[in-house]
Amino acid sequence: MTTTYPFEADSVDDALTAVGTPAVRIDGLDKISGAAQFVDDLDFGPDLLHGAVVESPHAYARIVSIDTSAAEAAPGVVKVITGEDFPYNFGMYMEDRYIFAQHHVRFVGEQVAGVIARTHRQAVRAAKLVEVEYEVLEPLLDPKEAVAEDAPLIHPNLGDYAHVPWFFPKADTNIAHWRKIRKGDTEKAFAEADYVLEDTYRVPRYAHCAIEPHVTVGKLDHAGRLTVWTASQSPHTQRHLFAEALAPLGFAHKDVRVITPYVGGGFGGKAGVSMEIIGAAMATAVKGHPVKLRFTREQEFYNTYQRQGVVAELKVGVMNNGTITAVEHKLYWDAGAYVEYGANVVNAAGLSATGPYRVPNISNDSLCVYTNLPPGGPYRGFGYSEFHFGLESHMDRIAEAIGMDPVDFRRKNAIVEGDELSYGGHMNPSGMIEAIDKTAAAIEWGVDEESKNPNTIMGKGVALFWKAPAMPPNASSASFLKFNEDGSVNVSVSGMELGQGYLTVMAQIAAEILGLPVEMVRVETPDTDRNPYEWQTVASHVTWSSGLAVEKAAIEARAKIFEVIHEVYGFEDETLYLEDQKVKCTTDPEFAKPLREFVIDGIQTDDGTWRGGPIIASGKFMPEFTNANSDPETGQGGHPNVHYTVGACGVLIEIDKETGRIWVRKAALAVDAGKAINPDLVKGQITGGLVQGLATVLYEDMRFDDDGRLMNPNFTDYKIPTSFDIPDEMIPIIVEVPQPDGPFGARGVGEHTMIAAAPVIANAVYNALGVRIKSMPITQEKIALAVTDRHHN
Amino acid sequence: MIAHEFAYERPTTLEEATRVLTEHSGSVRLLAGGTDLVAWLRDDAVAPDLVVDIKAIPGLDTIELDGDELHVGSLVTFTDLIESEVVAEHAPLLIEMAETVASPGIRNRATMVGNICSAVPSCDAGPVLMAYDTTVHLIGPGGARSVSIDDWFIGLRETACSDDEVVTHLTLALRPHGGVYVKLMRYGGEDLAQAAVGIVEYPGHEYRVAFGAVAPTPIRAHRIEEVLRGKPLGEEVIADAVALVRDEISPITDMRATAEYRARMCEVMLERGLAASHERLEGAGPAYGTRLI
């Protein structure tokens, strides 16, 4: 290990009382009782106005003129706004997105104008009256066509966009970012390899399908304060982007406030800023009135973020003994019309496109390509699910070609602690081998299963996964902690409860340090005015990063408690400890001072005066060992990733040989959580991630027509699994090889659990039928036709 | 949200309903369960000037056995069918079909008659009602009339019902039988049929076969019925029937499936479906409601 960690948890594992327990989630009662409020539940009174969006019907067109007069004259209309009113661009990592289209529209559904009216119906009716004249242009819908030398430019001013220093846009092309990794000598390695396999894999776009669509309410009050209520994973980042994008209107960050109540699922789709900028802009146009913009399910599909599609060209070389010697991975991402967030997906994938293997010679090219499709962006897995499909399919094929068992092949090459990473850093401690072995055992790898049904056949598959949080090198978390009169605690953080159990885990960490039952800790959803900074709830990093901030705040509070005890009773700090809501002392077994007696009011001394006072504390965490600076041509030199989480997945499936229908009879997934702060919640992540991942490979299929229009922005034709479509049996396996810098050794697991689902099905289908499907999704139709084709050939 | 305006009438008798329909000159839509209509209104797929809600008309929501006939009123929902003991005993295929329609919430509202009035190619009720020798009964300005289900579907979303008529009920001719409704769906949850087949075998080796979602309307497979007529089912007879599938259907490629997959699956569904209906006729086979694919 070359990485040094600045901070290590101080608790002793076997003494834990809150961490590591399946504590009941603290948002549970809110949600099952209906007390939990979501943005659309909030009451804004009779002054509330409603917004509707005028959308582009074209994938690529020049705006010739916009006539808003008929809409402005329509009943109930208060204001109609267009790009002329907001000539600003913005973006998370690259400022290439516009509040309203400026001169051009670049995807079907892009916002061209906004109508604000007394009622939602009036706004929708008036939006139909806005007349936009377009000069229709030929859209680019395929990333391979868009990177061709003579392709028309979707963003002619790409060279002018501000962006983070680790992006390398190629001006006068459609390549918004090109992440390169060059390590060793791949040419020589391929020449010397005993076997080289080269192929192309295709992954389409996907939608997040959170149960709650995006909704934003903005209000600019008469004193100039802008408050925005959002369904968001990123309240502070939203505040920052609103303040930056709307800075010409005179906002300072202190004047912008984002309040984010409970969120009905995110999966990455509610990270950053997408439609929320429209709602914020609308609010600035009607001072004094709150304005609600609530997306329909259709808009949710086509004008928030989509998971990007990718064409993956993969070449892997191995020796006959099974050693992988070289990987060349070219990823052409269909990043869509605006890549302000999606380009970092491309970056993350490029850094890690070898997968969880020890590879001495690497050549990765991850290209972020503009297309005239909806903006790509973050989605659970952040690029890793996409490239793992081809990579883990490829690993099975190579193992077969050299006559090795696929599990043995992976075991031999799996990355372990200290192995060199593609960018030159070293792998953190990880339990990959344990994960492989436990997964293989869970699905009885090596034991052939016979189907009792003559129409069906059984198959087994395995796949590995890894993922690192993709964050700016200085992404940070902070927390406030305060005691109440009864010894209960409020913890303030700005991570989001997305259903993953974040609030509960933060409560468990604070409870552990402070010797409290978890029920004595309240953690709530944030308000950027009152809660301390959190970068975003993305990247599977909040248990780790926000958890460290909470741990530090709790340690600080504990120190303050010990300080007042020391001052009044004279016990040395190192003899004191917290247990059962009391301060106790190792040298005086009789001493047990209840927290409730002094954490607000202090302790009265013999002379009648008081010591102490309200116990309050704060904590923050920033990964100070990370930097994103690297050579653009080789990717060497930096330390962009804080750590990787690894794991393995295995399935037993049954396939109808004629219809192609797949039943997942058993799915096992092992993930190295470092330390499961709450094992039940980790299991929830495993089962939820598995189901979501299986859906992307078995059912979901975003379909665009030749004009770039999404044909299935609905659940009639975009299928997400129901209770009939989940595996018969799911076996969650928690591996715990501690992360040295994690809170109690924890690292994130949220996204990782869906990454291996696609290739594991591809491999099991091959195992059952001998048919290799190289494009997602692997629908029953695709299987049935492939089987038929094989018989015909 | 429905953005455009329309007039709404809620007649309480059939006479009033036909009067409203006859007197109205613009475009009109009948509202029963509304599960298609409301979605179409929301999507601006239809824009009627008038919506006539027939739910307040008494007597249209009954299921009755009348000798050898089963009457199903036009307000009978799919849930009503599923929960009906009469249907379970005499026309169990209706339940097997109804259980594949959408989800419980939709089935609580959606009517079977509405399903054949919407007349989309994937309409689940179509193939089953064809297999059950169904008659559609209507009332209009000229009085009552009836139409065989075989003459009901005219084209894509087009039926024999004219703008001033209301369907009152269906009658199904009941005989001892075994049957299946096999529906190809993209997953285990609720879905529109990618392709479907309704099959009934009556004693004496008489068969009914009708397909859904592989033509502009549900279609009766007369040639297949003909080749099967009078013959006990065996591998060879079934193979002869399966060989005719591609002559009977005219599937298209769309977002839900390719024409080739639809055709191939119609063959598979017919093969498995014939075997299962025969077993059911003999009192064996998989219980009604068991998915065959």
C-alpha cells in the first residue's frame, strides 16, 4: 500500500452496540404512516403558480423565431419566458447546458420556452399556443457517426465552454472529453499473448424510473431571496449551480436556499441540476409568487438525465496459463445533447475500464460524444455497468477459449490489495477472492442443474464487479451535532435519504460514538441554510464520506462531554467512556453521570455555579490524499479515485428454449462493504441493485425512432420489473475487509450491486444455450431468435 | 392532465343515451371504465366534443346464465369476471384471459365490452370471445340489433358499432369445452400482448382458434380450424395446424416485437395451447390461469 490515510476510526469492533446492528430505519415510521412529505405534498398557498414547458419537436434544429403573443393572451397566463430572457449556460463539470434553448435545439423535448399560469391546465394549454418556427437540421444519433471526421458539429463553440481541469474536450469535433489511459506496452503484449480476443459490445440508453418524478417549486420573494424546493440528491450542488447560472440577476450564494424534503428515489437521476434550473428561472420571472414545475412521467424519461449508451470495442490478451497480459478498451459514449454531467461518467469509466483485474498493459480510450439525443448523465453504476457488460462477457469467452474454468480464471487475475491500478495508484484492501469463493459456493458452481420441464434448460453464470466513487478530488461532507435536554441528539447533514437508509446509518454512527440507542438520534432531510455542506448523495460515497463527518462531530461532542466531566469531577479524559446514555469511568465503577443531567444545562459545582452548557459539535471530511491531475495522453500521475469497492455475482437461470423467456431461479451477490454499518440495509442494497440490474438486461429497452424521438417514454413499453419478475431466491453476501479510512471500516455499496447483473445473465444464457448475446438488453425475443438462427445456420 | 375541453353527459337510460348520441353532431366518445379513453384524452390521441358516460345506466353490469347462453353486460369489469362463480364454471377462459389484462387497479375499472370497443390489435378479449362464439348486442336509434363477434372488428380501432349506438351486452353460446388463452408478454408483469391465441376445443373434435396482436384486428383462424375439424389431436395434426399459422396471421415489426418473433411464438403458442385445451377438455391439464409460456 502506498496510499496513506489521514484519519482512522478509533472504535473497537467487538464492542460495537449501534454500528453493525440491523437498526430499524429511522425514516420508516414517517413513510409507512404517510407523515413523510415530498415536494409535491408541500402546501404553498393560493399564490402558487404553475409552469409548463414548450418543448422542441425536433432532435436538431435552428430556432428561426418564437411568437409568444397568443400564449401571453391566454386565460390565466402570468408570464411566458424564453431563452432571450435567460441567455445563460450552466453545468456540473462543463458549462454546455442552457436554461432555455439558445438559437438551436439539440434533442426532442428540449425546453424552448416556459409558461407560467394560475393553474397547471392553463399553463399546459397556453404552452401549446407558443409558436416556434424551426429550420430542421439532420440529427446525429449514433456516436460512431458523430466522431467521423466530416460529421457536423453539435456544439460549434465546444472550445469556449468552461470545464473542470480533468476534462479534455476536442474543439471543432463532437468529442467533449477523451479520457485516455496508456500503461505498459499493449502492442508488444498482444504480439506475445497466446490468445487474443477482440469484439464489440453494445449497450443502449436507460432511464432511472424513480417512483417520484422531478418536481421543483421556486420562489423569489420581494426582498430578493430565492428559495427552491426540489426533489434532489444534491441540494448544495443545486444551490451552487443556481447561484452561478443566475449570478447575472444579482444572486450571491447566501441569497439562494434549497430545501429538499424526502425524495421518492433517485438512482442518479436527481443528482446535479437538470429540470430544476427551469423552475428556478421561472421563479425569478414572477417575483413574490411560488411557481411549481412538476414533470410528467414522459418528461421524466426525455428531459432529465438518461443513462448513456455505449459502443465498447474490447481486446484482451492472455497467456495459456490464464494470465491476462493486456487490455485495450475503446468506449464510444452516446452522451447526448449536453454532457455537463455525463462527461464525468465517461471519465470514470475510462479510468477503470480494465475491470477488477491485474493488468500490466493497458490502453483505454473513453470518448464522450455529443449526439442529438437527450442529455446523458449519472445513473447508478456511473459507467461501470455499461463497460462491465462487454468486459465480463469477454472474460468468460477467453476462459473458455483457453480451456479454463471461468471462476478459476477470474480468481487468478482478480485485483488484490497493493496491485497497481491503471492510473498508477495501488489497490486498497479488498475481499475479492472471498467474494468470488462465497458466490461460487452459493450457486453451487460446477454442479450442473437439470430442468424437469422439457421446454426449458438451466444455466449458470458468474461475473465480477468493481467501482470507485467518481467525485472531484475535493468533494467534501460536513455535519453538525447538538444534544437536547433529554440526552437525545439532532444530527444535521446534507446527504439525501433516497431510500437507501442514509439517515439511519448516520444515526448509527453518531449513536455508536456517543453511547446512545439509535432511537435517541434524529437525522433529517436538509435545508441549505441550516444544514452544513454536502457535495452530493451520489457515487456511493455518503456512508463513507458523510459518515466520517458525523463520526468526527460525535467524537468532538464526546470530547466536550469529557471536558466538562473532567472540569467538575477531575477524572482524566482517557478514563472516561460513554455507555447507556451515561458518562462512566474506568477507575471509578460507581461513577455514572446521565447525559440528560448536563448536556444542555451543564453541571452545578460545589460553589453553586455551573459548568458546561449545550453540547454542540461539527465535523467535516475531505479526501485530502486525492488529486485529479494527470497526463492527458496517458492518464498517469494522479490519484483520482479514493478507493474501489469490489464483489462478485452468480446466477442460476432457467430458459424456455422456444420462447426465450428467462426465470432467474437464484441470484447470489457478494459485496465487500468494508464494514456493514447496518447489515439489513446492505442486504437491501444488494437485492435492490440486483433487481434493477437484472431489469436493464432482461426488460428495459429505450427505443428511439430515426428522427431521435423516444418511442417509449412510459411504462406501457418501457418495462421495469414487477413482483412477478424478481429472482425466486436472492442470496446477499456481505464481505467485510475494512476500508482503513472508512467510518468503522465502511465503504460504499449502493451502486455496485447492479453492475454485474447484465454480464452474469449473458454468461448464464451462454452456459445454458451456447448462444452469446453481445448487445443489451438480452430479451426473450433476442434469445429465441438467436437460438432459431443458430439452428438455421 | 387532460388539456382540452369537451362536454360531458351522464344519461340514466339507454333511450336517453341513444337520444344524446343521435342529436349530437360532433365527435363523441362513450365512457365506461375509461381506462383507454382517459389515457387517450390525456395524450391528445382523441379529442371528442362530447363524452357520454354510460355508467349511470342500470342493468348493464350483470353477468347472467340464460339456458345455454351467458350474458355479459357492457359495464362488467374484468374483476367482475374474475370473481364470478358462473363464469368460473361455464366460461373459465374469460377468467384466464381477464387475469392477464393490465393490473388489478385497471381491471377494477376496465370493462370487457370496452376492450372490444377500443378494438386495438392486442385487445385480450377478442381472441377469447371469438373462440366462444360470441354475439354483440347493440341499441341505437333504429332499435336493437346484434352482430357476430366475427363481424365485429372492422379494422384498427374500428368496429361495427356506429357513432349513435351503445353496446348493451354480449351473449356467449355455452357448450362443454376445454380452452386456453396464451399471451406472449415481455415480462411477468402486466403487459399488452406481443401476440396471443385463444383456443377452444369442443367435444367431437371441433375447434376454435383466434389470434391477437398479429393483424390489425383480432382474427379467427378459419383454415387452422378447418384442418383440425373432426380430427383427434396428435403430433401430426398439431403439426399440420402449426404449419398454417403464417398463412393466417400478418404480424408487423414494432417496438414490442419483430414480425418474425411474433410469428414463431404464434406457432409455439398454438402447439402448446392445443395440447393444453385438449387436456382441459378431458378434465386434466394445467389449471386455468397457469401460464403456458
